[in-house]
Amino acid sequence: MKKILIPFMLLIIVIGGCSAINDSNQSEKNNSINENNEEENEKYDPNHYAPIQEYTGEGYTLEGASEETGEIANEHREEVDKAVKDFFQKEYKTEVKIHNIVSAVDGVSVYVESVGDLHFYTYAIVPIDVKNKEIKFQEVWSQEGRVEDAIAGSLYAIAFEEDFSNLDKYLDGLVEDYPIIGTNMKAIENVKGNGYTTPYYFISTFDDTFKELAESYINNTNMSQEELVDFLKKKSIHSDDLKIAIEFYMDEESLDPDKEIYDMIYKDIEGMEDIPKGEYFISLHDNYVMVEVASGKKDNTIRETIRNGIFK
């Protein structure tokens, strides 16, 4: 029986105080930048765009963020790091390492990566009273359900390890054979926080079953792969309860998204039977990412699955 090797005392971990970091606000900012640059997209102003190979998250900003919060947090970096690590240990029984601190409205968003076999990226929010230059170390929090989603997606990947291996091999092969690439890992570490994430895709869960799975794991971090599979097979899980978002970029600055490549990936995913069950969404961008919002979505992006995904 294969065990998930997470020490007992460690804690784990697409789209109010630090309300500026919520996905809806960030999405609105994304749309605003798209509208403001509707006629400028082809010019790729270096103040707003960077090749995906070079993008590490530098320039990423949250709606309405105060630079002071980041300055205060970085002045007390060791204490902030400790407070965030303690938060994940207490609430989710996992160890994390800190990658980045991003200013928000009334605090900072701290991006982390879990340590151990259960692997994902997420963030926590540290409130800061700018007027009094006070960091509220005892009030660290995370968006409702976000960390649980990250845990559940990672557990799903462990439970169906072979299926995910098949998907990974297929996507790795695409990058070797065609002029496309995935997201820079530094950007994933520093500003994504999308849960179980690879350079080519991330997972999101949407059913109470997955919340229950995460809670079961938090109560018993020694759950085996066999126990995870058994738990999931006893539940009524539908394809649209779990979404797998695949995202590629063209690998050269001069290349537009290639419709033939996109259609090939679409048909391949549609026809494959040995990959993880779920609803698949596929996006193909040109080579550039908007630095302020860490998004490659532009007018020329191909994403025919945006409304209805591929159900497996």
C-alpha cells in the first residue's frame, strides 16, 4: 500500500481587509486592461507585456493595492514568513515554503508552495494596519475553500497517478514536437496560487465531495493512495465537478496562436481515454503575458472551450 509521506505535525495546503485579491476583482482588472489595450495589443508595450519565458511575476499587482503594505511586510519578512507557516500548520497540517509577498489593500498576499508528496501552490493573506504600521500576525487568513480546493486537487492527482502521468507525458511531448511552451515555473511560484499546478495546467474542484476529501485528509494525513481511490469511487462525482485548465503559449515572440496546433490538442484530448476524468479547458496564447495580471489572454487567444469544456 502506497503511503503519502507527510509528517504528522506538518500542515498542507482560476479566476474585507485584503478583498482586493479576490478573483472577481482581479478578473475585472484583467478585463479593464484588455479594454484599454484593445488597439494596442499588437504593439506589446514592454511596460505591460513580457515574453512568457521571461515572466517571473515581476510587475504583478492587485486591484487597489497599497505599496506601503508590501514595504511594511518586507521590513518584517522573517516574522511574516513564520506567521504564514504557522497558519498552514495549524489550519491545514502542512509545511509550506514562502515564494513571494504581493501588496494588497489592507495587507499582503503571501504566495506559498506546499512541501511534501501532496504538492500545490496557494496563498494566505496577512492583514496590515498601515496607519499604525502594525502587522496583524494573529489574523492570517485564506479565501474560503481555496486551500481545501488545492488539497483536494492534489489528492485527486495522487489517487489517479497513472492517469496524470499519461496526461503529463502527452503535454511534454507537445512541447518537444511543436512551437509551444508552458508557463514559467517562477511565475507559478510567485503569483499564480492555483492549487495543483504544472507548467501546462492546473486543477479546480467544485463539488462538496472534494471538500469532504480535503477535510478527511486534514484529519488523517496518512491516507494511502488506495484509501483515496476507495473514497472517490464511493462518491458520485461528475466530470464538471473537477476542471483541468490547459494553457500553452507560442514559443517565439513573432508567432500568433496556431489554430492547427490548437485543433490537434483539442481532438487528442477529446479522444484520449487514459487521462484523468474531468472537464478540460484549453487555451493557446501568443508568446506574451500581461505582467500586471499574469495573464496571456488577449484578442488573438484561441480558447474554444471557454463556455463548454471537453468532458472526460
